[in-house]
Amino acid sequence: MNKTHLLAGAAAGLALAAALPASAQSIDYGSLEQLFGEPVTTSATGSPQRSTEAPADMQIISADEIRRSGATNLQALLQRVAGVDALNSSAGQTDVNVRGYNQISSPRLLVLVNGRQVYLDHYGMTIWATIPVQLEEIRQIEVVKGPNSALFGFNAVSGVVNIITYNPQFDDTDVVTARVGTNGFSQGSLVSSFKLGEALSARLSVGASRQDEWDRVGTPVTVDQVHDPRAVTANLDAVAQLGASTTLRVEGSWANVQESLMATGTSYSVAKAITNSEKATLTSDTRFGTIQAQVYQNQLTAKYAIAGGINWENTITVASLQDLFKVGTAHTFRVGAEYRHNTLNIAPMNTSDVSYDVVSGSGMWNWQINPKLATTVALRVDKMSLERSGPFLPRSPNANNALWDRDITKTSANATVAWRPTDADTFRLSYGRGVQPPSLIELGGLELPIAAGPMTLDLVGNPRLKPSILTNYELAYDHDFAPIKAKLGVRLFQQDWKDIKTSISTATLDFFPTLTTNGGFTQINGLDSKAKGVELTASGKATPELGWRVDYTWTDVKDQPFAGVNTVLRNVAFAQTTPKGRGNIGLDWVKGPWEADANLHYVGDYQFYHMVGGLLAPVDAHVSLSGRVGYKMENGVTLALAGQNLLNERQKQTRGLEAERRIQFSVSKSW
């Protein structure tokens, strides 16, 4: 960007910050980053803010940090963030959650790309390789901690990962990258921006990768249960300027992924996921505020090599309308409405469907009381209407579609007071209430008969499941040591979970057989749980070239199971499976064309489900090292050497496959 464009963009950003807020879909983040001197967010309130000033506890991973890290996927980036838990179960599968309560196929994290959810609705989990963005086209990743459904949307219960790509209207992004490495690793990507006239801008990205699966030595995993991870993705992002104050952004994506997934904590299976998505966002600045209308549809085909083959077809359609406006200079309001329809076939019969419709209303009020004090209040109400259609298994214990004719109405809330007594100090006191609704598989998307001697027992869904509710209280403090270029952050948090949903356990009958029905197993609301914790972060510059960062999170979880519930057999023993301590120590160095980054990731002792018998077994504390060294030539070519798990050839990070050392060499060309 030349100097004239930079000054114009900064002036536009300044005018934006002082006047009407704008949609995150159409904002010029580059100009605002230049204006603020650091990455900024507009996601929580619509107005540009530093992450420490936002009403949500947020850490931003910048494009520079993404590049320097040497990470080859999103999950490797996320485990460098304070308070983020990552279960690395295979070369392709990582389950991510925030501040404990992580589990296989973790369903508690809202993952967005430019406002579109990319977690998979059939179970509420995220298969990270299906997210159709290349690392080189990401402007920033916002990691939001704690329940923020009222601010960020449906199912934002433990946290949010908000991925913001470069906007082709404002950013020219042209780069091609090729990586090769040990263990059969290869990866290639192309990102290219182009103009189609004065009013239309677009960006196309494609990528493909493959690698060898981790070795099966020392585990009961059989060769038919694993597959070398492979992924192909494509994405098109186009922005049309329809008028002086109206833009239309259209995005379409496709992904085809095949990898090994640990499904329950005790077994692996080969899974294939094909996703398609189309989204259109219309944004207009009017005298009534910034109005945004958005509609998108996600389609998923998921194929699992279990029980003779289980295929799911899941389609979700979401339409929303919101108005973001100011009253005076101190009050920012956002009001919105949303409708979503979600449907899933019931496998493996595939002759019935389970679905729900959700109607939502939300509102937010941000009041800048004075230059040092601000408060934000947000409220969201979701009404979910369930439905099931089609036949049942013979002798099914839940053989009545009327059981699904029910509504679930729940309220989410967020409230924050932020105080900046000095330019260097920020205090933030916050409250959050988030709702985790049942997934379609939990509600009935699986009906599977199992032979048990002379009897047949059924795995079935539970239409009576209640949502899980998380209430979070947090006190945050940030201090900027400007003279020595260092920052300190302290977080004290307390979480209160109600009605946590369990996994299916075949060790305990939930439906006893009768003369006319089989016995069966299902998910239930099995426990309440409480957690408290401390999160410490510090970062700074030792020299103009050398940066450092360190974080440590301590979490103490206390489970309160309901009568008769064995949390181990139900795969919800969070008090034992949440490490009390985890953290990072990192260094980054930039000098001329050279740059380097190293990160030590620590996870304390914890327990996890043994693959034989499913009981808990210890996982020792471990430290892993990742790093990268890069050299950028004057012609735009960058050469880099990167690696993960560099300290050990093999390392037990769960009770499944052991993580392996991986090293990659990359060549990229930007223009």
C-alpha cells in the first residue's frame, strides 16, 4: 500500500471510529491496524477496539505471527494461545477447547470464518482441515474466551475462534507456497486477488496437503482404522461495491478431507468429510445505521468407516438481519434477528430425518461513559423447535415421532465493565451466560442396533436432552510497560456448568428391554461442574529485533455427577482429564530479510481414556517445541525451514497415537 492510500485509509478508519460503526464484513482492517499501531477487532461491538478494550476476553493472532510460527494448520496456531487446550489424537485430528473441558469431538467451540460458522453441525465438532482458508490469506485470528453467545452468536459457549481473511476490496494478496517434509508431508497453496472493473474485487484460494499418519506402535489400533490425512480445499471471495455506501460480499467454498478420527476416546476410524458452502452478505450504511443482511448454507457429507459404514448428510441454512447504529457519540447499539434450519438423516437406516428450526433475537448496548470507562450489555434469546420424521428401528425404545415435538427456549447474556484509569492500565469485569444446545446426532441422528448375545440393544438419540448452560465470571487486568515495550495480563475466572451432556456408554442401560422394545443406550444430561482458574500472560521486546512471550494457565475442575452417573464410562470425567497447568514460552526474531520463531508448549499431568477398557490412565506432563527460520529475498521469494514436536521422535500427548517429530521446507513467492 503506498503512502497516499495509507493516509487515506487511516483517515477513513479514524472517521469510522468516531462516527457510525461498520460491519466486520466490509471494514478496512489494514488501515485501522496502521491507525491503532496493532491489530484491532470490530467483532464484539462493531466499533474498532484494541483486544484489551473489547468487552470479550480476546487474544489476536496476527498475520505476521501466523507466518513466523511455521505452523502448517490452524490447530497448531491455536495451542500457542493462553488458556487454549488441544488434544492431538492423530496427525490430522486436534480437538480444541478453551479453559478446560476438552474432549474427543469437542462440541463447545464456535468457529467462524468472516461471520460464517465452520464447525460441523451434525455433532457440533470442528474438523479443522475442512476449513477452506489458506494460512496465507488470514489477516488475523481472534480467540475469544468464555461464553459469548449474546455477542457472537449461536453455540458460542466455551469460546470463539473468529478467522478473518483479507478483504479483496482493500487487500491485494498474491502468494503461492509449496512445502515438503518428513513423514510424507507435502502441501501446496495458491492465493490470488484480482479486480474485475472498478467496483468488483475477488480473491481465489486453493490448497492441498497430505502426510503419513502417526505410527500405530504401542496401541491396539489396526491398519483399517487409520488413513494418511489428505485434504483439498478451494474458496472464492468476491466483493462488489453496489453504491457509495452499499457492498455485497459473496463467498463460496469446498473441501474434501480424509483422515483418522478418534471418535470416542477408545477407538479410531477412517472418516471422510466433504463440505460445500455459499454465503452472501449485503451491507449498507444508512441514516438508520449500518444494516447487514446475510444468508449462507453449509452442506456436509460425512462418511465414517464404523458399523459397516455410516453416512450423514447435514444441511444448515442461516439467514440474519442486523442494524448497528449510534445514538450520539457515546452509545452504540446493535439489534438483530436470525433464523436457522438444520437437518440430518438418521444413520445408518437413512430413511428418517431429525431437524430443528431456531428463531433468535439479540441486542447489544455499548456505552462509552467517559474516555476511561465503558460498559457493554448484550442479550440473545434462541427458540429451538425440534422435529423428527420417518420410521424407526424395529422395537426401538423411542419409537414415537411426537417425542420430538418440543420447543427449547434459552437466553444468553454478556455484561462487561471496562475501566482504563491510565493509558497503561485496563481493568475488565465481565459476566457471561452461554448455551450449548444438543446436536442433531445427540437428538437422534444415530439409530444403531447392536447384537448382545440373544438380545439386540439399540444406540438411539435422546429428544429430551436439555441444553448445557455455562456461567462465567472474570476479572481481567492488563498493563502496558511502554518504556520497556512489555505487556502483562492477568485473568481470574470462575465457571459454572449446568446439565453437561454425556457421551453414549454401552456399560449402562438407559432403556431396559420390555416385551415390545429393545434395551438401549443414549446421551443424557449427566453432571454439573465448576472450575476456577488463573491465566497469566506477558510479552515484550528484549531488543528491536527480538521479541518474547510467556503464558501460564492454571485450572481446577470439580465435577458434580448426577445420581447413578459414572463420569468415566460416560466420557465426561473433566476433573481428571483437564490438565491443571499448561503454558507457552516463545521467542521471535526479525532482522533484515531473516526471521525466526520458537515456541515451547507445556501441558501438565492429566488422565485420559485408555484405548483398552476405556478407564482412565495417566498422561505424563510433556513439553513440545515448534519453530521456524525464514529468509525473504528481494524478488518476493521466501525460503523457510520449520518443524513441530522437535524435542522427541515420538511423544505421548494422549492415550492414543503418539505425536511424531515433523520437519518441513517451504518455498513461497508473493507478488
